[in-house]
Amino acid sequence: MTGSRRRSWAEPFKIKMVEPLRMTTRAEREAAIREAGYNTFLLRSEDVYIDLLTDSGTSAMSDAQWSAMMLGDEAYAGSKSFFKFRDAVTRVTGYEHVVPAHQGRGAEHILMMMMVKPGDRVLGNMHFDTTQGHILLRGAEPVKRSGDESSAMPTLSLMKKLDCCWRAKLRPGRRLSGQASNSADRSTEGSGSPVRAAL
């Protein structure tokens, strides 16, 4: 309670559908990640209890979204659903031309074909795997500008300190003790790809 404002812990929605998950033991998960060669993309989804590999399409749909699927116009061309989508995007972004894509990597592929030429150098803090792949497919060079410290687990550069603060949900400006820093490093050491945790 802060002043006259009350903080509610109840979510402002009801869940209408659940999907059962298979509960696995630690031994089963360790065996699964070993069998996958510690490559999280090769894990079977039924062996993963909490899947943090992506946030794409993993959340529950609302009743409005489910009903929109039933009301959607599936015409091959000239669909009224497209015009509703286009008008909404134009209204929010101000863009006159809208090209829908089935997912981010598809849109990224179109963007790379238009913007990246063979021999280009494409800068980024740390390219996502599909981004790097699309750059290489165009005959260009992905250039990482985040520094070697960002991928060196034993070191604790400023970027790593900020990351540890975020993960620990510490207040801005609060210093990490040596013990907290070391434990944060150990928690990520050897974890491989971020963070489809099988363990």
C-alpha cells in the first residue's frame, strides 16, 4: 500500500485453456541435454519443462484473438483481414506501405535483400543467429561491436555488471559484492545458448 493506491497481485484476465506439461527429473533433463550435444535447438520440446528459447508465439491467446481467427477472411487475395491489418499498422506507425511477413526472420530476410549488398560490413552489438545468417547469405560481413568481454564468462566488465544487476533486479547504482558477482558468473558458465534451460 503506497498512499491511497493499492497494488493488486491478481492478473486482469482469465485463462481459458491449459496445456499439460510432462514433469521430468533432473537426471532425465541432464541426459536430454547431453544427447542433444548441449545444443538447445536439438532438444525435443517434450523434454523441456520451461522453454525460454523464444518468446515467439508461446503466450496464451485471448478470447478476442481466438474469435478473430474464426471471423478472419481467408481469401487468397484482397482479404478484408489484410486491409484491417494494413490500416492498423499505418495508423500506429504512419508507414504508407505495409508488407506482411509470417515472422521476424522472414521480414529480416526481405530487409537484408533490400539493404545489404555483397562486401558490406553490417555492425551490431551482438547479431542474433538468423540475423548473422542472413548477412552472410548476402555475401556481407557481420561485425560485432560489443567487445570480447560480452562473451567471456569469467570476466565482469561494465556490461556484465549491468546484466547481473538486471537479472538480480537490483536497484540502479547499487554495487555488486564480489560474492554476488562470482555467483552470477557461475550461474551462466557452460550454459551454452541463452536460455532454453533443460536443467
